[in-house]
Amino acid sequence: MALRACGLIIFRRRLIPKVDNDSIEFLLLQASNGIHHWTPPKGHVDPGENDLETALRETREEAGIEAHQLTIVEGFRKELNYVAWQKPKTVIYWLAEVKDYDVEIRLSNEHQAYRWLGLDEACQLAEFKEMKAALQEGHHFLCSTAA
């Protein structure tokens, strides 16, 4: 059975007069263990939790961002399936926009750094093709809707 995890692809829009595709920045966290990979906040589903509850809890625990500081974007849900630590893993992501551009990020000990990045930089840091695809699809969704 595959490990199941859930998370949020968190973004903000740069404060510039003209809103365009380059105004979107994604939050990536650098893991403290393993290869120090960069991903949005995510984690394993606890017993009794639904997937979105997990994503919100993990975001609070890993980045210090509370649910009331976010707006979940309707209509976007991305499922990733891959092998991690020699086991199949499924990760579900939603898009979430921070309500305050300057929201404080408070990392847990699971992460050693964070960055707000445009799409191209985020994809370079993400490394894994599944994560790159999720970021690209999220960006495309945001740019093609009135989100």
C-alpha cells in the first residue's frame, strides 16, 4: 500500500501595479534530511484526518502558516505518484494563496531554509519531474482563471 501525504502549493502575488504571470511566487521549503530537496509543505495523513485537514496541519507545522492566513483556490487538486525511500507514495496538493504578502514563515526542524520563487526558479529547485509538473500546472491554472 502506498504512503499517503498531502500538502499545499502556497503562493503569493508580488505587489506590483500590473498583475501578470510573473507576479506569482511559490513557497518552497528545503528539507533538513536526505538530499535536502525543496518542496511545498506536505506530510503524512494522521488517523481520523481528511486530506485537506492534513495539508493545513502540515503547513502550520512546517511553515508556521495558519489556515486563516490562507485562501484555498477552488478547482485545483493535483495527485503525484512516485517512489520515495523505496516505497510507493501518493501526495495530494491544493493551491493556497497567502492573504498577507509578508506572512511570517516559521520553519520546523524538518526544514532548514525557505524561498519564495517565480515558476522557473521554483522548478529548478524542485528537481523532481513530478513536483515540477505540479508547479507548472498550478501556475497555468492560476494564469488561466480569475483566481
